Amino acid sequence: MKNNEQTTDFLFDKINYKFLLIGIGVIVLGFILMSGGGSNNPKVFKEEDLFSFRRIGLAPTLVLIGFGITIYSIFKKSK
């Protein structure tokens, strides 16, 4: 009588999933930094808040780096 044990094979290794989660975290951080900038008074426009370095430079760069990390995690070869 054979022992019917099933083994679960994952598509990626543990390190791939770590890189994937790090990449998703960096993407989420970028979108969080990109959000906000609203005003309580709709007649007031604060250009310095909306067009700050954080929203125009830093946040999109973090999102692109996060996408790069997730792509790397997908293409990383298993040992």
C-alpha cells in the first residue's frame, strides 16, 4: 500500500516572495507619499503643497523602484 502524501510546490522560492513583498511595500509607500494636498477651503489653492518635491519627484521614483523590485522578484532564478 502506497502512502498518498501530496507535496505542495510553490512557484517561487522564499527569497522571491520576500522581494515581492518588499516591492509591493515600496509601491504602497510611494502612493501614500503622493496622496494628500487637499485644502479645507476650495477657494484657496496651495501650489507649494501640490507641486512639492515629495509628490512630483520622490513618490513617483519610489513607485518605479517598487515596480523594478517586483519585476526582479519574478525573474530571479531559483537555486
